[in-house]
Amino acid sequence: MVANFLIGLREGLEAALVVSILVAYLVRSDRRHRLRWIWLGVGVAVAMSVGVTLGLGLQSRQVTFRTQELIGGALSIVACAFVTWMVFWMATAAKSIAGDLRGRVDAASERWWSLGLVAFLAVGREGMETSLILWTATRTATGRDLPESAPVTSEPLLAAVAGILVAVLIGYLLYRGAITLNLTAFFTWTGAFLILVAAGVLSYGFHDLQEAGFLPGLNAHLFDVSDVVEPGSWYATLLKGFFNFSPRTTYVEGAVWLAYVAIVVPLFLRLIHQRSHPADRHPVPADK
């Protein structure tokens, strides 16, 4: 639940920041008459994101188990790529996003449809990422797709919606100047957490491909601690929800998780170091 809340909060805040910057710039530049196109773009993007979310939920109940696992595995890999790109992009763009958006508004101000397109692309990207990441994260937390006759649990969706609502509130307060937020620090810490979430989503995607018979080794376990961490217990659920920890982890899942973390974490830490110490990129030569 916390992971879904964080996904909703982070993705929602990115979209809310974009909208609040666009709206504030139009208001301060005395172009209020253009606001309706911003809200039109936002509305279309939200409707598209909701449609994608519903479509993903419906398809998982209308196909065979093997097809479910193949689709789930493929989308989990795509979702991991989205998360990874998002984490690195926001770690570098948090400080410059306002200026970049103002430049786009100035360039698009003479074409009414361009403002709506800017808002649609900015919010739609976050919405599509949220839909895909939430769907795969929910599969990770539950351990499998629910059969058609099983009751649908709404907790993951509610947690994500709560995060989005909090993000919208923060965006509004930032627009009104009621609060200040260190965006660089926020996106750094949440990015570090989401790297672990992405590692879990990726490893579970490979588990889906094993379930579908696309990859071998489903019964070859790297470790089995189910006698200590009982599946279904509250602590097993927490570990599953946060880090996709499975008491029975196959060699493929373990190798994928370790490889992803071993590559992405050092790159992320290097990026943070370079951002904090920009002089290290281009050292000044010593005087001769």
C-alpha cells in the first residue's frame, strides 16, 4: 500500500507541478484566456489514463493464464523502464523544469491548440506511467492476477488515488505560495526508494515469464525461507509490497533483481554526486 501511495504521490506531484507552473505563468503574463486549453489538455490526459487503467484490469480477466503471464511479464519490464527513466530524468530536471515549461508556453502562445498539447503530453505521460506502474505493482503485491470469480480488492487503487490527491493539494499550495518544497531532495529520496520498487517489478516480470513457460527455472529456487517468512503473514505482505521479496525466489528472479540494483544504484549515486558537485565534471586545470 505504501509503495502504491508513493507512486501516486510522486507521479501526481510531477503532473501537478507541470500544471501549476503552466497556470501560474499564464496568469502572471496576463493570458488567462488561454487557461481553458490547459484544462482541456489535462482533462483529455486524465480520461486517457483512466481508460488505460480500466483496460489493463479488464484484459487480465479475459485471457488465458499463460497469456496473462506473458502480458504481465512484458508490461512489468516496460514499467521498470518507465520508472528508471523517470527517476533519472527528475533527478536532473527538477531545477530546470519551470524554465523549460515557460519557454514552451511562449512558443505555443500564438497557437491555441499548442497549449492544450503541452498540458496533455505533460500530464498524459505521468498518467500513462502511473497506470502501468500501478498495475504491475499491484500484481507484485498480490502475487498473481485474480481469477474472474474472485472479489476485487480496492486497497492498492485507493492508496494510489490518495497519493494523487495529496500531490494535487501540494501542487495547489505551491501555486498559491502557501508552502515551499525542496523538489530536488524530494525527488532524490523518492527516486532511491522507487529504484527498489522497480527492481521488484522487473524481477516479478521475469517470474511471470517463467510462469508462462517462456523462461525455464520456475522450480529452481535460489532460496526458500517460507518456513521462516510465512507467505500470507503481515510481515511477508509488507516485504512483498515494499521490495517484492518472495520467500521462494528463483535463480532467475534473484539474478535479475541483483543485476538491476548493481547497475542502476551506482549510476543514480553518481548522478546525485555530479549534481551536488558540478565542478567535478569539468575540473579547473591548475596554474602552470
